Amino acid sequence: MWAFINNQFVTVDQAVLPVSDLSIQRGYGVFDFFRTAEHVPLFIDHHLDRLRHSASVLRLQLPYNNVELKNIVRELIRKNSLSSSGIRITVTGGNAIDTYTPTTPNLIITQSTLTMDAAFDPSKGLHLITEEYVRELPTVKSINYLMGVYLQQKVKDSGASDVLYVKNGFISELPRSNVFVVTTDNKLLTANEHVLYGITRNHILQIATSVLEVKEQPVSLTDVLNAKEVFVSSTTKRLLPVFSVNGNKVGNGNTGTVTTDLYQRFLEMEHQFIKKGW
């Protein structure tokens, strides 16, 4: 398997960083992750724009423009010949002699096999627990997943699927997903602050406007518990319903019609994107 590091393609076992890199020493760096389907990188322009935003906030200068990055990705896809995959672009804080000050970033692009369901499976759903927490610099897709990884044992011990971050009674996100609430009067709510603005999230907001009223606003845990439906979104999940939170059933405890409909609409958007090619 091939990877790209800084200015060259190498085999994965050769894609190494110095121990002085700030991603190792301090967990300082950003990344973005997108899928390919039929060798087409889905929504790549949106992902590269978000990567550039994340890097800018952390004051990291990307060594390539978006056109150059797309050409590198294109060549990586060709070399690895993986039709369905996940591609991750990581930008680190660079090799810091003092182990603290950002320097010229290291850039790594890797590709791995990733298989997605061809159709929506309504039997799949999440059981969440909550945790009082807000991520640092939440609009940045940072490599720092300290809390999410730390909470994995708590999630497992609770018999849950994942954790929902809450602060002062208001929700934000899951460690790797955005959250949507469908109210009993058919409004779609999603948190407007303390969240990563997911690419799938943005497309759902675009799609949903033709189906129901959409609002980006503060969303309380009470809104979640009183919802008709709750679902999460991410690159690797598309849309996935939430069946319970802290042991409390959401809606009727099954996949709702709005979630199902939006999933199908998002899947069609994907198919149109693939058909267009790049």
C-alpha cells in the first residue's frame, strides 16, 4: 500500500515521522478524512476547504494548494487501486527541537480499505450515554481525540455505542459525529456552536430544507429526550439513528421515517456526485 509524505510517494512502512514532531510530542496537528467510491473522492473540495480552515486556526501553513492536493490524491488512488476506501490527510505541527514550538508542518496522506453499506439498514442504531464536556477549538478537526478515546471504557462498561457531549444542559456532538433532532412538530434541529461543522452535516442541512423546517440553534438534552427522532451523521456513518440516550428510549426506540428519508436523499446525492466523476 502506498502513502504520500511531504513530497514523495512511499510504501506505508516507509511513511515515518521524527519523534520530535509535535503530533507525537504534544498531539498538535489537524486532519481531514473522506471516502472514495468507484475511485471518486466524495465531496473532496469541501474536505480540503475544511482542512485548510483547521490548519489556519492552528497557524499551520499547508505546503500545497487544493489543486495540487487533489492531484496527489488522484495519483494515490491510482497507485493503490482501491475503489472504495478512506483517505486521511494529516498536517502536523512539524519537527520541533524544543518539543513545543510549531515549525514547518509534515503532511501525510494515507488510504485504507473502507466498505460502506449499499442500502440503509433500519435495524442499526445507537445507544448513547452523555458526558459533560466541550472539545477545545471545536471547529477544528484536530488529531486530539483524548476525551473520546479515554471514554471508550466507560461507553463499553455502560453497554452503550458512543458518548454524546453535553455542557450545562445543551448538547454539542459525539466524538466523531454530528447530532440532529427531529421534533414532534417536524422541525430538524442541530447545534450551531461548540461543534465541528461536518461535511455530511452540511449536506443534510441542504437536503432537509425541502422536507421540513431546519434550524441551527442551541439544542438541549431535553430536546433530545423529547424528540420524535434523533440521528447522527458522519463520513463513515452517513446517517445513523439513535435509539436511546442514558437508557431513555428516543421516540419509539426505532428508526424513524424522517431519518430513513434523509438517508435515501443523501445516498442519491452521493450517487450523483460519483456519476459526475472528477
